Amino acid sequence: MNAPAQNALTVRQEFGGTSTSLALQETSSTAVAAQAKAMVEARYVMALQRPRNWDQVRQDLMKECKRPSFAHNKSAYYRKPIGQGVEGLGIRFVEVAMRCMTNVLIETSMVFEDASKEIHRVSVTDLESNVTYPLDVRVSKTVERSKPMDDGSYISVRTNSYNKPVFTVTANDDDLLNKRAAQISKAIRTLGLRIIPGDMQDEAEEIIKRVRLDEAARDPDAERKKLADAFAGIGVKVADLVDYLGHSLDACSPNELVDLRGVYGAIKDGEATWKSVMENKAEQDGAGGKRSDSAAPSAKKELSTCTADEFEAKKAEWRKVIIDKKKTPGALIATIQTKVLLTEEQKLTIDSWAHEAE
């Protein structure tokens, strides 16, 4: 009696000889491939059958932005302390926008891993226009700590700006999970903003800032207390805030409260640190301390965005600064953006050089 077909042996002639395998393996791989193909086809079929209505998308998205709980979310809108200040929509906005848009596919897969790093490929696809934006994200398996591991081991050590040692140690599972999630979220935000219409981004940004400003103007005392408590949760004391503002908290204007809310969001999401905030402030005070506030916005508008060719021309010089540990990525980006604005991808590239230096 013949054996069942799925358990039959197959013989394959190859350059190195012959190989024998169970047909069951081929059947399984064929089934997996068929399943993947069916899922891809189903997504595009649904996108064709239920196309988005841009007027409805705009209405739903603006409704979300008008909700105070969303507008005040630290990850909806942030302000990075770079140059005169870089503001931007965060990952929470991108997630809500893509949910309102529908027919958007986000995929993440690990394409490489060794003992020191992981590389994840993140891609965002608009199923209706069949446009895909991919980005490879590098996640190092190390973290910096103020002391070595419990057994006294460490990978490397450097001295920070406070003349204290900083040790690079192997990341544990929780550290690696947090780094991976943070890097992938940044990539999704960067790619997601490419498929969200620019006019909707501008309108959403205005609404979020207006909601924050109205809330701060309505009850500045309550907003000030909330911010003080929020910063305390990330290790920033009231005295530190006073140094940043140049005056006491109770003298804050509504605009300053909104600015602090944005800075808090950037620090909480890992886009900045309090150290980089104060370093940037010192640079701005030193470079333009005598400039009037009315001149600041016009100076900011004069800055152009760094082109791909300009970045390539300066890439080797900037990379050497990071590799030689003359500056941190945040400090280098702050210096560069006093002359030219960088794109998110260019910032991620500069940030990756720090991992090479490790």
C-alpha cells in the first residue's frame, strides 16, 4: 500500500548531490505562501470596495484634535529644543490620522539580528494609491548607565559634561523592549506623516495649539500645577524650570505654558532630554541673547531645509564629530539647525552614528 501523499519522500538533484525531504514541508510552505497572498489581496480588495472619503476623514480628524484630552496628550504635539525650537505632530496624532483615513497598512519585521544590534524594517502603505514608504530602524542592544552592571562588567565608559563616568552596558529585556518600541514609533510617525495630507496636518496643528492655549488661559494656575507635577515625574524640579524660564512659575504666560507642555512631550517621548534643553537654551542665549523676540520668528523662517546633496556633502564631517564623541547627536543637530533645518530621516541618520561610536 502506498504511503499518504503528504508524507511521500521527494528527491531533488542539486549541484552538491541529492537531497531528500518530506513533501509535507513543501505543502506547508505552499499553504503559508497562499495564506500571505490571500491576506494581501483581501486588503486591497477591501480598499477598492470601501474607498476613503477625504471630507469625512478631515471631519473625523479635526473632531479628535478638538478634544482637550487628545490635544494635551504629550505625544500628539511636541516641541523639541533645537535651535529656535522645532515643533511637530507626534505618534499619537499619526495613529489617529491613519485610523481616520482607513485603508492604511503598517508592517514591521526584523530583517537582521546579531549580538550587538537589531535591524527592523518598518513600512507604511496607502492601499488606495498603492504607495509604500519603507525605513530600516537600527536598535542597539546596549544602554548607558551611571554605574556598571551588578557584577562590575561594562562594555565601555565615557565622561559626560558633568565630569561623571557613564557606562555602556548590555541592555536587559525591558530596556531592549523600550528602545525597540521607541525607535519603531519614531519611524511610523516619520513615514505616516508622508501619507497624511499636508493641509490637514497644518489645520490639526493649529487646533491643537489653540486648545492648549485656551486651556492655559482659562485656568493658568491649574495648568501650571499640572506641568510642575508632570516634570517632577521625569526628574525635572521646579528650580530647573525656573532656570529655563528665567522667572518664577507663577509669572508664566499662557504661551510659555504651552511651550513647556511641548517640551515635556519631547522629553517624555525620548525626543530630547532636559540636559539638551538647557544646552540649547544656553546656545541660543549666547548666540542671540540681544535679539528681540519680534526678530526671532523672521530669523526662523529664513532657514532652508537641508537637501539630500547638501547632507551627503557634509555627512562625513558631521559623522566624524559623533564618532570622535566631540558632540552628542542632539547637540550636533542643534548646531546644524542654527543654519539649516534637517529632515526627520536626516536626524535619524545622525542619531544612528552614536550607536556606531559605541
